[in-house]
Amino acid sequence: MSQALTQAKPAEQLSVAGKTMGKYTGGGLTEYGTIGGLALALLAGLILNVMPCVLPVIPLKVLSIAQQAKESRHRFITLGMCFTGGIVLFFVALALFNAILKLVLQDAFQWGEHFQIPAFRIGMAMLMVALAVNMFGGFTVLAPRHAHAAHGRLETGEGHATALGMGVLTAVLSTPCSFAILTAAFAWAQGQPLWLGSLGIVMIGVGMALPYAVLTCMPHLVQRLPKPGMWMEHFKQSMGFVLLIVAVWLASTFSADAYPFWILAYAIVLAFCLWMWGSWVRYDAPLYKKTTIRTVAAIIAVCAGFFMLMPPAPHPQGTQFIEFNENEINQTLSLGRPVLIDFTANWCINCKAVEKLVYNDAEVAKRLKDQGILAVRGDTTTNDLPANAALRHFGDAIPVTVILPPGGGEPIRLRGIFSKQDLFNALDKAMQH
């Protein structure tokens, strides 16, 4: 990187502007201290469980827990521990990989970086399809568990290896989602000595696994779930449709035009509604039950169609970005004009939220234009794009907006999802330099 992009000291590059959705103001991230940094990592892991990337997998584990809770308490606990162990194992592997990069290549792993590999996204999409077929009963990965001699029958159940794998998968699916607290925790970990930074990364996994560990140790809570029955089979197959939609989303990351994939996703929703209409009620079911379920199916189909099939409206009044170009950035800074870089990727869900909520806003576009701010789109969808070097230089993970003030001031960062008012506050701060 040239001087204009490298003039800020590493410690100064970790400041964050704004204070919403978990963002922090003032000082470098190293000021958290060891206890504060590890606590931040633990909190980030806990929040990962409610991210949209993870939610499609969690119901699958809840379904398994509901089944196992009715059987052996010992097996329920061991399977739960395997699932939580799978989550932590992924973050241990992440910490080891990061350590190897630092020791051998003098580099560092960025959050979600593996999604830059097309083969990885293709593989994940195929895995989602396979799991969906499993949910539909097309095949089973459940091995025989134990025989009941008294009843002369053989039962099957989830194996420990399967539970471990589901834990790893849950952790892997969390990585396209990023938010301010997570990126702050990851940035803090990367700024620490190797042993402490590795512990910080593992602590994110511990935080993510903690709710499942608590649930595993308190099986009496799961006993309150409804008894297994037809609802469980319907729930299981419903999750199959959700996994197919996840596969469509993964496929959509290979194209800048998302609309055809919205149509394909709606086709899956429509198939779900038709299945719900025809399979959730028997022919002899009470009229009120038939009416209720089929009305809900029709409402879902109509509302989803209205939302998903609507052609995307053009945003001529939205922010006009240029593609990342280091020479143009340096030239703009040399003229005394600020630069805004929006680091994003096609596979980053929160990046799309920032684009829709902030940069497609006409008021934001006008503010940037009136103040002569160069808006740069830092695309990091694949690892061969030039914006990746700048993102590594700033020590951040997407989504992040970096504002370079005129005159070589300290870069200002907006991490995760933020509002246009947060952006305006950051721009005011930048123009004061």
C-alpha cells in the first residue's frame, strides 16, 4: 500500500466511529485489556446464535434434542456435548490456521475469508441440498444405536459423530454473518500476542456453544417441549425447505443480479405452501383445522410472492460508487478530499443490509456528493480482488466502512450494520480533521 493508505499507525487504525448496534467510540481496541477482550469475544459468540446465517441449522438441533430428551439422559448429555464440542472445534481449527498464517506467511485470517473461495460456497450449497433431502426422508445418516431385546426391535438414533458434525456445520454457517461486536472482538484478538489472540478466537466459539452446553446440562427444560408426533415430522420437513433456500442464497453469491435467485427461492416457498396445504391436514380433519392451516398457507404464498417476486427498483438516487482503485484514492486524498470505502462481498448478508438501509438512501448520496467525498466500493467477494489488500491493511472484517479524512487524519470505521445518522456523525468527525 502506498503512503496515503499506510500513514496511520496500526494502533490508530483500530478506532471506531459511532455508538449503535454495538459500535464503540474512542481509543484503540487494545484498550479493552485481557479480561475485557475475552469477555467481548464471549459476547460475540453468544450473539452469533441469533444471526440469520445460523438460524436455519439451530431448529435441526432442537428437533434432535426433543427426540433425545425422551430417551436416555446419559445419551442426551453426551450428544449435546458432542454438538457443543463441534462448535468449539471449528474455532480451535480457525485459531490454529490463523497462527500458521501469522508464523509462516506473516499474515492473518479475516472473518469469513473462506467464503471467498468459490469451491467452498459450491460445496456448502450442495451440502444444504443433501441435508434437505435428508429432512425429506430421502435417505438417512442415522446409524443403528441399540436393540431392545424385550421388544425384539432395533432403534436408530443420532450418532455422536453426526452431532459433532452438526456443531461444526453450525459454526461454519455463522461466518458469513458479521456485526460490530464480532469484528471488534476479532480485531482485538488479531492485535494481541499469538497465544492470547488464539484464546480470543476460541472464546468466540465458547460463547457460541455456551447456550447449548447449558441446555444439555438441564434436560428437564427440554422435557417441557411437546411430545413427539406428527408435528415433529412436519417441522423436520419444513426445515428441509429452509435449507434449500440457503442453498439458493449460496448460489446467488456468484452473480451480481440477485433477482433470478429470488424467483427460484420463491418457487421453494410456493412448494412449501402447497405441501402445507395438502399434507398438514387429513381428509377427515375438522373443518376449522383445514381452514386455519390452508388460510395460513395461502397468506404465506401471497405475502412471500409480493415481497420476493417484486422486481428490484433501480436506485438512481443512491450512492454512486467507483470500483476500488488505489491510485484514485491516493489522488483524491492528495487534493484534500475525504474518501469513503465500503468493504463488502456478495456473500455477506449484513453488507446487503447496509447497502439497502444506508447507501441506497437519496439523502446519503446527496450528502456524499455535496461534501465532495469519493465513495469507493471495496468488493472482497473473492480473494483475488484488489480491495482485499486494503481490508487486511486496516485489520478489519466485512462489513466495514472506512472513512479516510483529508490531511492524513485517523481513519474512522463503521463496523457491522449502522444507520445513516451514524454515517453522518462519522462524516462530521472526518471533516473536522
